[in-house]
Amino acid sequence: MQEELFCQALGLAQPWSVQRVTLDVAHSRIDLYVVWNAKSAACPACGTADQRVHDHRARSWRHLDFFQFEAHVHCELPRIACNACQGTTQLQAPWAREGSRFTLLFEALSLTLAREMPVSACARILRCSDNALWRQIDAQVTLARSKESYSDVTVLGIDETSCAKGSSYITLVHDLARSKLLFATPGKDGSTVQRFTEDFKAHDGKPEAIEVVCMDMSKAFITGSAKYLPGAAIAFDGFHVVQMANKAVDAVRREEARDETWLKKTRWCWLKDKANWTLKEKDKMSWLPQSRLKTARAWRIKEALRDIYALRADVAQSTLALKKWLHWAQRSQLHPIKDLARSIKQHWAGILKAFDASHLHTGYVEAVNSLLQAAKARARGYGTSRHFIAMAFLIAGKLAHLPTNPLQKARAIP
């Protein structure tokens, strides 16, 4: 009776069955022994039916805990001798991934926990090694990605994020229409776009079908997109343009703060959105923005640029407003602001394209970067870029073919 119960729990169907179950209370362990009750099977290699069993090989897998007992599944897997392909191939266990020492349900729980906490913490909870969990994550992510199709992707977002201290970065490519990570690779040079297009084609994607690529003003990404995605229009998102304006304001403030004591400890007041000022910051900024300080002038120019993006007007109105702003910035006599105006003029077509496709922006991309950096901080860094990339897909890939949480159907205890 108990063997039949465990057979149902493992989802086994004839000719698989649970032969016996042993419980070791002293060592908090339960062992399930599964057998193949037939003398023949279809060849796993070529599919020819009714081929004889050649011999058996003993294998073991770690399973989800049964109450407080650590569960293990054991089976002497049959090897099939095929007359058609003249090969001898081991039958695949339906409860485990090929080559894994863990059952599919155990790996599903591992992936669920790994999304929410550092892998080292998962390993402590699940009582296995970090390396074993990373092998599960890498294998499952690779398998799930191999089944993805990018045939209907037309809008991309490209950005980089820090992978480790120093100059270690990975490039992330997203489908902005579906808010989904498509590709990640080490580096942030033009060759990353080439590697993306190769991977894109391998997943039924068509580079010529890409209509818009949203990005920051990275020369490497611009060059790579022009070379490998020649039919796509480049759009420079307003987030990055305003970010550049903030850097220009801060440069003016740093230079002026040497002589103006009023500017001490006001950096974030000038950089933050007015709506997010604290009471203390509001008190400081009650008169500073209207003063004759150079920083105040730079801030007013920056806020005017932010207002243009906030209006979300059509391309014609936005172009006119941006031209007026550009004329003001060029006459500002503030070198960082004039440099900003020069950069905007150089990337004029891409900036206007962002107004044309205002529904497409890299806000989602920046949000994913924040999630990845938070995960990296919780884990105190990842050992390799490969691990960081695997975690990026686990968090933002929305991979449809990853195993789901095995506890999801369980009812919560009231």
C-alpha cells in the first residue's frame, strides 16, 4: 500500500513502480527504490519500439524532503540494446533531468528559492553544496532558453550593468514590448551586439524585423547597432538624457561650492525630483533655486529639460520645445551645460525618435538593473559573470519553460 502511495507521489506510471520504501529514523532519511517492470522499451536514441533491455545501472537522486526526513530515490536504470541503430542507450528517468543527481521537483524548489535569496543561503536550507545548486540553475536556465522563440520581437532595449568591482560589466538586451530579458553577455563593447544577433537568429529572431533600439548614448552600442541591426532606428531614452543633465548640474555645483558655502551638503537637493524633497531639503531649497548662483541657473535649465519630457507632447511640439531649450543651454556660459547641449545636438535624431516612440522607454531596463544589483548585494557578489547572467535570466527572463514552484498548489496554513 505505501509503495503505491509513493508511486503516485512521484507521478510514476507502469512499467515504472516503487518496489520498496525504507525509513531510517536515526539518520532522518527515507529511501525509495524504483524499478522498471518490463523486459523491453522503445530505444531512447532512435525511438524504435520494443527493444530488449541489455542491462541495468544503479543511480540515485536527492528528492524533496518527506516530512522531516531527507528523501532519496534509487533505481537500476535499464539500458536498451537497439537492433535498429546498433547502440546501447540508457533509459531516461522521468523524475529527473539527464545527468542530474537531483529530482525535477527538488530542482524546481531550488530555482524558486534562488530567485528570492542568495544561492549560499539556499544551499544551507536545502543541505547541499553551492556548486550543486549553481549546476542546477545553469542547466535549467540553458534548457529553458533553448526552447524560447523570439520570432515576434521588434523593439529592443540595450543597457549594461556592473558585474563585479572594477571594470567588469555585462550587457543586457530586453524585449521592451514584453518587459523581458532576451540576452546577456559579458562586456559592454560593440561586439556584444554581434553576439546578440547570433543568439537572436538561433531563437528564430529576425534582425531585419527590429524597428527600434532604445539605449543610452554609448558609442559602442550605437556602432554595434548600426552595423548588426542596420534597419533599426536608434532612440535615446529621456531617462539617460536627464541623467546627463544631472551630471552637468553636479559638475557646476562642485566647481562653485569651493567659493559658495551655501552649496555645502546640497548635492542631492539639486539632483532629486522636486516631488521627492524631504522637509529639510524643501527648507534648504526655498530660495536657492531662485538665487543668482551658477548652480541655480544650471538647475533651472535641467528642470526645463525634465519638463519637456514630462509633457509627453507629440514630436513636432517636443522638437520645437527642445530647440528653444538648446538655444538657452548654449548661451548659458556654463561649460558642463554647454557640453550637454553639444551632446544632445550630436544625438539629435535618436533623441527625437524617443519622443516619436514615447511609449517605449528604458524605465523597465533600469528597474531590472536595480533588481540585479540588489540580488548581487544580498549574495555579496557572484563568483563568475556566468553565474550573474544565469541569475539575471532567473529574475528577469520570464522563461516559460522553467519548472514552477512545487509548493505552489499547497494550501496556506490559516
